[in-house]
Amino acid sequence: MAAFFLLVGLEIKRELLVGELASVRKAALPIAGAIGGMIVPAAIYWMFNGTGIGARGWGIPMATDIAFALGALTLIAPRAPIGAKVFLTALAIVDDMGAVIVIALFYSEAIAWSALGNAAVLLLILIGFNAIRVRHLWPYLLVGVVFWYFVHESGIHGTVAGVLLAFTIPTHTRINATEFSRQARALLGQFNHTETGDSVVLTSKGQQETLFALEHASEGVTAPILRLEHALHNFSAFVVMPLFAFANAGVRISGPVQHAAIGIGVMAGLIIGKPLGVTAAAFVAVKSGIAKLPNGLAWRSLLGYAWLAGIGFTMSLFIAMLAFDGAPPVNGAKLGTFAGSLLAGIIAAIILKMTAREKSN
């Protein structure tokens, strides 16, 4: 999961620099929604599991699976306004930030200070790479692997290392867009000028050299953070997350379901706490003047998107594994996660379809 959280960190950094979290006014609504969407589900879970072995699982219903939530939105409402998609994306990213903090503070082991010290030194080295404008990704990734090892050995969960590593990946480019445009036009002119006539680039030395030069210029105008994010997307979506879900989705049931209160708490947190917390916090933020609704997003539609945030799935499973470490209560948490995520998606689909039908009429 370190690779997944590295991708999460890259997305967070990009949103903080140039995205929906780049200004207080733009970030206020998703931040408020995410905070409400973490506090209320945890509180509802606590109502069912305030004491005993289940108390440790309060972080499970706080999570949103950004990939599944956005995928469900694409299927349910392919013509949703861009403001709604941006809101849900920013909400999920802030939610991921909260999940990382919760994991670091509450689901890590006792601190081994010597290992943590080594990790701190390596983090400074990574920051130094950025400061001296090292653009090649390999130094960051090689040091990052060792950094992850020492963070893991320190007792802090290794996924935190992925996010911290992401924040050291540089955003500067070797050339700007104007210079790239000039070089690209010149190189394309050379490419056409050296055409052999048989449309086979393999036989034209001049065209091959021009293509390599164009590739070099393209690399120079693309920030390392974007190159790494692009490289990780498919790996995370089609390898890391499916493998994690496959390895941890099994639920063993024999006779009556044990630790039912844990499952009920997780399910209630996802299908009641998430939409209630997101919508209530967003309403307060808008009415107080701190934030405003995106264009094309009505309150009823926002409620549907808030229910999409209740799709916890892989993130909730991950926190459940940390909370119960494979002990029997994890089965109840998994059942609650599956049921809650499924019901949240169904309710979101009903609401968004109804609002879309009303608009068309």
C-alpha cells in the first residue's frame, strides 16, 4: 500500500499547489465536508462500540475509497457538472489526508527512536534533492525505499512514508511551456523536412533524431511530480488495489456472526455518518460565508455525492486490518464495510438519478 499512498501524496501536493485546495476559498467546502465526514462516522461507530475490543475500530468508517467513489460517479452520473466531480475529488483527497494522520497517530506501534532518527535524516536528504533541483526520479525512489524501511521499523506505519516522499518530489520543469512550443514546432518542421517518402520512420536517421529530441523536450516541460503520478496511476489502480482487495476481502462466517456490533457500527458510519457529516458540515460552511457551492451543484445533488463518499471499501478494509491485526473482530468490520459501501453507492445512485430526472423535466 506504500505505492498507493505515494500516489495519494502526489495528488494531495498537486491539489495544494494548483488545484481545488490551492486557495482558502476554493478549499473551504471540501475541507469542511471531509472533516464532517470523518467526525460523524467515527462518533456513530463509537455509539455501538464505545468499550471493549471494538473500540479500536473507530477509524474504519472515516475512510473514502477515492477510486471506487469516482468510478461509481462516472457510471451513475456521466454528465455530472465538472464542479461536482471536482468537489468529490477534493473531498476524497482531504479525506485521505485525514486517514494518513489517523493511521500515523492511532494505528502505529511504539516508536523506535533510532530508526525514526535515520528516517528523519533520509527525509532531509530527499528535501535536499528538491532544493538543488534534482529532476531525475530515481534518486528520490531509491532513497525513498530506504526511507520507507526506517519509517516502518520506527513503529510508524509505512504508508506515511509514501505521503512524505511524495511531498519531496519536485514540481519545477527544465523548460517552460512557451519554450517547449517553440522547440516542438521547430522539431516538427525538421521531421517533415527529413521525410523519406516511404512513411517508415525506422529507415530515416534524421526523423529518428528529431523524435528523440522531441521526446527530450517533452520530458523537460513535464514536472517530475506529474511523470511519477502518471506512471503510478495504472499500477495502483490495476495491480496494488486489486491485489489488496483480493488478499483482504475474505470473510469467514461460521454460525452466528461474531462481533456484530462492529459490523453494524461500520455500516451505520458509512451509510448514515458519512452523508450526514459531509452535508451538515458543508451546509454550515456555506451559510457562514466561509465557502460557496460550485456552479451547477444543488443541495440535493450534494447529498448524493456525500453518499458516494460513504464508499469506504479498500481504505476501510486497510484501516480494519490495522485496527484488529487479523483478529476475529476484523470479520465483522469487513462485513460492515462491504454492506455499508454497497448501500451507500445504491442510495447515491437513486438520489443522483432522481435529481437528473428532475432537471431534464
